[in-house]
Amino acid sequence: MNFIGSEKLQKMTASIFQEVADRKMEANKKGKDVIDLSVGSPDFSPPSFVVDALVESAKDTSKYGYALKGIAEFNEAVGYFYKQRYEVDLDPAKEVLQLMGSQDGLAHLATAIINPGDFCLVPDPGYPIYEASIHIAGGVIYPMPLRLENKFLPNLKDIPLEVLEKTRMMIISYPGNPVTALADRGFFEEVVAFARTHNILVVHDFAYSELIFDGNPQISFMSVPGAKEVGIEFNSLSKTFNMAGCRIGYVVGNEQAIHLLATFKSNIDYGVFYPIQHAAVKALTSDFSYLREQVKEYELRRDALISGLGKSGWQIAKSPATMFVWAKIPSGWTSRQFAFELIDCAGVAVIPGDAFGALGEGYVRIALVQPPDRLSQAAERIEKFLVDRLIKK
């Protein structure tokens, strides 16, 4: 028998993350030690009080049934977190929805909101689930270029009116992934006015909200006047509290959009394991001193990597946020050639930029998911790799 994927599946590419993982495994089989800086999976542990809450709740055998939806305490904890961290007031009952991680919500939102043929504005480069979710829903992707000369912000004035007339949704992300840029309040105000004018739902991916460096401000899109009228914001405990494997996150904002997503999700899942919900409540209502220390650690990692790479002549701008470095590669390679040769020759795994969109070509994304000494070692390997290639040329 010959089974063929659906037309929607055929529009998707195989996961670059799996491709890099397979390449790394082949290098390991050959005895090569590979420093993995590819996937943004935190190597830090969750705070001890979060682990304790999870273990204690897991001892309660009454907590092993279907959860169906978020417990009230979770929604209230999200409201508390948003008030304390971003000065945003939320109605826990109507403006908060629990998710199995923010990617879960992003993956399902388009199907709940757009119809086949509807346009969606998507950043290029952007996280792959943005485009994948539109393909699944049968929508049409209109890429918004993110360029260095515009501080990696989309130029909304460049989008044709005939596109905007068919657009139902736009996705933005600041701090971004893979592009680690920040947006200021003025840009968010422009987005609110733009969305109101063209009747577009704004979807802000805010998963790296607590990994912002050098004293830069944390600006939630929801803190901008009018944002709740036009948009929603996804967030997660994966990066903030290192609970990536727990699969718990949330979306906040526009009540109507949240209701539509909740209706869709009620048909396809049974909620998050209760002990994980209780652990998340503990995390979201802590004193947050843990978060300040974590940011310092990521800054040390960023500086160790960039300083080390600078010694080889590869000058990279400091990431203002996230757990990544978005690096323009030296000339002479495509992104994939460079990334795959780094694994094979230098024993360092990164993600090629073209995996995130056409404008990612010429870049690689490097994850800060190793201690500073290991990142310095990675930089030394890359320096030797670049010097060797220069000599051979």
C-alpha cells in the first residue's frame, strides 16, 4: 500500500530540529563530542518550590482524572503574575485560558479563527508553528519582512490594501524567536491602531517575556491601551520557570477570541495534569527573585559566547533578550551548509536561519542552553573551524 500525506501536510517541511538532531546523532556515533546549541530547551532546573509543589500534589491520588480545563487558582495566578510583572489587569474568568504550552495554543488558534482563503500576516523570519498553523487551517500566509535596517520590526505601511481586506489575523513576537529583537511601546501602539483600522486580530507571542537583558523594559502588548480590544497574548512557563516538559502555558486578552479558542480546544483535549497546574500556581505567585538570578545567568552565557566568537573575527551583536543569539554567518556558506559543517567539523550544533523563513537565510540561531564554560569551548571550536576554512581557501 502507498499512503500519501494530505495537501496540508505536503505544504509543511520536515522539522529542522529533528534533522539537526539526526545529524548530531551521526556525529556522536563517530565518536565526536557535540555541544548542542540547537533546541531552546532550558538546561536550568525549575525552582525547588515548584518541584516540591508538583511532588506533593502528585501524592494525591484524587488528582489523576481528566482536568478538562484550568483550575480557577491557575487563572487567578496568571492574573496576579500579569499585574505584578507587567501592570496589566485581567479578568481571570474571561481573559485567561490555560494551554498545554503556548505552542499548543498557537497551533490551534488559526483553525478556530480563520477560514480557508483568509490571509494571515506572519513575521519572516518567524517561529515555524506560525506558518504551520495557517497551513493547517487552509489560510494564506502573507510574510512581513523583519530586517536589520528596520530594527527587525515589520513595516505595516508596506502591506497592500488588497491583502489587508482579506486579512483576519496577524502574528508578532517581541522578544522574538529566532530574531531576538525587542519592540517599544510606540510600535505596539501602532499595531493597535493598525488592527483597529483593518479589523484584524493581533496575536502576540510573549514566551520570552522574562528573559530580557541589560535592564531593558518588559512590555506586554496587553499593557498598551486598546490591546485587549484587538488582540491576545500567549505566554508560557517553559522558559520562564524551566517547565518545558510539563507542557503548560496560557493565553490572555480579548475575551471573544479566547472563547473561540477555548471552544475549539474543548473538542480535542482533556486539560493539563492537576499536579502540574498546582506547581504552575506556585511558580506564578512566587516572589520572583528566582527570575532576576536567571536573567543574570543568561546574560553571562550570552557574553561568554559572543566574546569568544569575537576572537575569531566573527562579530555578533548582543541579543537584548531571549535564550538565543541570532547571528549573521560569515560569507561563503548558505545557512544550512554552515550549520551542518559546524556539527560535522567543529562539533557544535546550531539551527540554520532559513528554517524560520526566506529572510533567515544568511543567519543561524544559537541557543544559550549550556553553561558559560561550555559556550566558551563552543566558541573556541568555531574559531578553529573558521581559521581552518580560511587557510584551505
